Amino acid sequence: MTDSVSKKKRSEIMSAVRSKDSGIEVRFRKILRKLGYRFRQNAVDYFGKPDIVIKKIKTVVFIDSCFWHGCPKHCRMPATRIKYWVNKIERNKKRDRQVKRRYTKKGWKAVRFWEHELKDAEKLQKKIKEKIGKKPLTRR
């Protein structure tokens, strides 16, 4: 099956995919701030380049797109270049597991949120509290 858009248009679409400050990341950070967490965003000096680092509670957060990280519920493979995409997404999933293992060995918590989990703000707040835990006490 051929692509429904031209190569030029596909290139334009793919170049618009952001690696940081995507809509899902901005939405997540807004809720995290509302819950009172203090964090650092897009920390490139941490292994795996986590989207959020909460150093006080030794937690890194990754916000994963359903497509790029192979969400079991929502990842739909493109109809063209199937082998390429399967390999690409499998490599991403393997790297995700390696990153989690590395942080766990160092005594950190590595948590992941799927893109689809960010759609309902109330459910997301509950999930954040479950996965990340209590926010650290801040000094005033």
C-alpha cells in the first residue's frame, strides 16, 4: 500500500514532530505544577533524557507517545515500510526498558505515562499520585 501523501508532505509532517515541549508534555507539566511538584524539565544531562526530573524524590518521568513507544492499546503501524517501523518501535521499547533498569539500579524511580493517559485531567491527577507518590515537603 502506498502512502496517501507525497514524500515532500510526509517529510513536512514528520519534521513537525517535536522532541520536547509537545502538547502532551505541556499538559502534563501543568497538572504536575498544580499538584505542587517542583521539577526540572527536558534534562538532557540525565540518562535517557527524561521529560521531567524530580530530584528530591529521585524520580524521572517519561511521557510516551502511543505511536513512537508502541502502546499496546493504540499503536497502529503504518501500512508502508512495515519492517522498518516494527524494528524502529521495538528499538524504542528496548531502550525504554534499559533506561528503567538503569534508574532502578541507582535507587531512582522511573515512571512512564502514555499519551492516552493525559486526556482526562482528573484521572491523570490520580495516576500521578499513584505512580510518583507524595510530593516532597518544601521549605519556606
